[in-house]
Amino acid sequence: MSSAPTQRQPEDGHTFARVIQFMINKAASGSIKELDGLCNIAQHWKPEQLLILLPVFYHHLDPARIPDVVTSRDVRGIMLARYSLKGVLVTLNRVNHPRELTQALQTIADNLISNWHRCHLWVNFFYRHFFASSNPARLPGLLITRSEALKLVVNMLMRMSLIGDSQTPQSLINTPSLHPIISQLWCMAVTSKDNDFLTEADKVMGSKEQGAFQEHMSYVVQACLDVDHPSFTSTLIHVAGGIKAVASIASKYTRNIRCLYKKKVVSGQSIDDTTSCESVFGVPRWQIMLINCFGNCANLLFVTSQQNCALREAYIDRNLVAIIIYTLRDLCQLSLTLKHDDFAKHVKKAFEDALGYIALLMGGPVDDLVAVICQALRAQFLPTILQAHTCIPGADTAECLNALLITALRSYLTFDKVLRIAGSELDADEKSLDAIAQRDTDLLQAWNLFKKDVRRFLDLRSQIPAASIFFDRQCSAVHNSDEWHPQWDLFQCARCTVARYCSRQCQNIDWDQGHRMACKYLKAAIGPNASRYIRRSLFLLAKIEDAEIQSHQEFISQLLVAAQAEHPEFQDRLVLEIDPVAEGPTDKFKFKPVSNYLHIFPEVSERPWQVASKWRQSMGLHSLYLPPVMRIHEGYEMSDQPNLLFSPSTALRMAFKEHGLDTRINDSASSVYYTGSSL
């Protein structure tokens, strides 16, 4: 039968206190042995007890004692600084939640802040002289290896990323002198081909798992990122060797995560495999590491894409949109096992950062947004974002990005290429996608609207004569040619029509008045800066425009009466604006005075609208006074300055009719297409 532990007698306590005070005095006087001893004892102390050690741990970190060239006279000072930083780290290891600090922990944090001008210069010194240097000093008593220097530097970077002040949170990690060190270490962690070094670095980080060093540095890097302060990103670009180099490293970073996932899961290791030494919260350490790295990677892409447009485009060129989606899909099953409350918030943040990066591109200024959408769809974006919702522990449906992304994606279905890819994905996996969407009401509503528009637009697309689509594709060689031949008529097909108009100065060609007028409306329809996706979607847009008007004639008539009452001075000069992907008629249609749309035509006058109106009436088309405009969702747009196209249906009709081509009006309603008539 074991006896109860003996209580320390008061005199023993006094003796222990005298011993500690003796060690403090000796350490302050320059005893390396006693300073190291205090570090070892402090590892077992409570935060309140550590307070008496703070002065001695910072005592030997005088920046004036940092040598430019290490000599034998500097050995003692360097070793005292080494153990001083070790002691500082011991105290900082208790500061895990900076927003929930006791008075003692706050004192520990405040001491680091007030002494930071001492610490960061010594961190820089140990990095330069004992890790980065190819010829570090070798002197008796200077017992600092490259691995020890790496451990000291990285641990200090990790701990200081949690410390800041009320005015500038995380101000310590954003010390400019440390940015090059952090950038260099991150690049090494991701790109180094020295397997021996990486294995040793992982061990130095205190883990047997491959990738621990990369995980630590990815955390430090993301702690430096601040959307409003791009200085770190600038340093990272400089250290890495340019924009393309950073994009390449970010791509490799994400691929490393997928490679580790495949090594663990595909090789046959169970997701539930755990060992006592390599598990946290009862979850395998490697699973947590993958989630951490993925979240940090997504945050890096998200922040730096906002700070540097060239870097944002370089990420896209490196196919990072697809890689992030593939990785998110791979990690979905891992997240199902990470249910512990202490880690669930990390899983949620990692997934939401990834979805946030995709959302940023879909709603922000991107050079070729439709290409991004297509890249995402081909990477199985639809099943991934539907499934991701079920894998985020504690997801708040009111803030669910998945439903928002489905809604945003629906805005791009008016582009022919996006519609075709979305239709193919839907045909291939609709039943399983429906089953996933059923699990959340908001997600299901967004998904049903998406499917409805895909089916509706595909049905309209199927009504476009195949001959015109075939002929349209045959003209691709013409568009890429720099030569001009008179027999290549501007209006052979929709794509030729617009491509030739955009790439040539029409006024330099001696065309008749009908030709010139047709060109004017085509230019207005596609807009001065329209992408090739709009040019190649004109037939589809014309079909959608006519179908929307025909399907809501009664509502449009009522809306017109109300608009005429609101704008009495514009009785017959009101333009119908159509948003083809809006959910209901109230959001889909609105009448505004023609003066709001004069900018569409170069001369900024009402004359083109009047001419087009008379032409439409002569053709017996819709009863609207003026041709409508269509709203196109293509990238970043302000609500008061939307992307608008002059009526594609009217523009194509006039172009074909004025050139003497045969026309065909489908369903007694609207669109006109090339029918193969000879010129």
C-alpha cells in the first residue's frame, strides 16, 4: 500500500527559494550553467512562479553585445544569449490563447513586447551565423549546431506569432527584419531537395511525421499575412525570386499536401490509425498536419491574391484553382474523423479559407474569369463544394459558403462554354449530387435553382440550328489570321461577325450604310471590352433574351405601366434591363430611362436606339418601344455600374438582315441564325 507523498516543510520551501535566488544571482552575473539550470527548472513551473525569472531571462539579450564577426571573446555572451532565449521560450510556451490570458500570462506577454527590441536582433543573429552561414564560427565553448539554431529560430517565430499588443495584434511577427528569414525558411521547407535536411528539420520540430517543418513555417507565414499591409508579400516575392517563383512554390506546397495524403491513405494506412506518441485529441498527428497546412496554404492564396494582381494571375496559370479543389475533395473524408471540439474550429477555418479563395476569384477582378470557372468545373467543383458542407464541423448554414458559391456559379451559365461543361457534369452525376444537396435546406435551394437554369439554357441552346454552330467553329482559323481577304465577309457567322469587328477598324472598309449600321449595333451588343466568351455566346444570349421576354410578357407590360408613371418624361423612351439569372421576375426585369444607357453607343445619343426601334417595328417584333439590354455577370462589377449588352437579339437580326442573308424566326418569337445561304 503506497503512502501519501510527504508535504514540503516550510523550511524546505525557504531553502528552495534561497537556492533559486542563488541561481538567479549567479545567472545574472554570467553563469551559463546556472542559467541553463533555471531553464530546466522553469519547464515545470506554473505561470505565476515564472514571473520571478523574467528579468534574468532578458538580462543577457543586450543588442550591443551582438558581434559582427564572432571571436573567442564573444563566446560567453553568445551562449548566455542562447540560454536566455531558451528561457524566454519556456515562459512563452504557456501563452497558448493570447485572448484569454490570466494576469500572470499577460505579464509574460508584456515582457516580450517591452523587450522585443532585444530579442529579434538576437534571433536574426543566430539565424545568420549558425544556420544560413556556410562557414559558421568553430570556437571552444561555442556549442550551437545548425539544427539547434534552426530549432531556436523557428520556435521563437512560432511563439512570437501569438504575441502582440492591443493596437497592433501580431506586431512582433511582422517585424520587417524577420520577414526575409521567414520567407527563406518557408521556401526551403517547400522546395528543398535535401531529404536529410528535411528529415532532420522535421525532428527538430518535435515530430516524427514528414512535413512537420513545412507545417511550422506555413503557420508562421500565414501569421505574417495582412491584407492591408502587403510588405511581407513584397519581401516573399523578392526572396523567392519573383512572381512566377512564388506561384511555383505555392503550387508545390499544395501538391506536397496531396502527396502526403496519398502516401498515408492510398497506401493503405487507416484514417483511424493512431499511436500514443503521434496523436492529438485522439486523432493521428499527420491528419491534423494536413488540415493545418491546407488551411495555411488557402489563406496564403486568399490574402496574396488580393494584394498583388500579377501574383493572383500567376496562381491561376499554375492551375492552383483546380489543385485546391482536388485537395479539398481529398481532405473531406479526413475531416469526418476530426470531431473533437478543440480542433473542429481549425477544420472549419481551413475549409472556409479554401472556399473563400475560390469565392474571391469568382467575384473579383480576374483577367479571364470564365477560364477560372471552367477550370473549377473540370476539377469537379460541383460535387466537392456540395460534399464540403457535410465535412465542416459546426458549419453555420446562415454563413455557408457552399450555397453562395453555387449561386455565384449560376451567374456564369449564360456563357456557352460554362453551360456546356456544367451540363456535362450534371448529366454524369446528378443523382448523387442531389442526394448530397438534400442535407441542407439553403444548399438544396441554391442547387435546385442552378439545375433549373442549366436545363433551361441547354434547352434554348438546343434550338440553335446546328449548321450555324458548325459553321461558327469552322471559322476559328480565320480569327487567328493576320491577313485580310475581301471575300471573308464580316457577317458569315456570329463569331466571325464579332471577332472581325473587334479586330479591324470597320470605318476603313468601304461598306454601304446598312453594313455600317449593323456594325454599330453589334459593337454595342458585345461591348468595347467584351471577352471572347461573350462573342461566342451571342446566339445563346439572343435566345435567352427572347425567351425571357416571351415568358413574362404580362409582368413586363405591368412593369412598363408603372415605369411610365414614375418617369412621365420618358413615356416611349424606357429601356428594359434583363438579368437572365435573377431568381424572380421582380429582380429579373426593370425599366429605366434611355438616358441611363446612352454610354453603350459611341456617340452618346438616342439616335441608335430610335433607329433600332423603328427597325424592330418594321420586322413585327416585340412591342417594346426600345430594344432591351442584358446584364452579364463577368467578374467584378459594381451594382451601380453593371456589365450591360445592347440587345443581342436585335443586333444579330439587324446584322444578318442588313447584309441580305436569309433569316429564320423560331417559335414565332425571335432569334435569327445563319442558315447557310450563299453570299
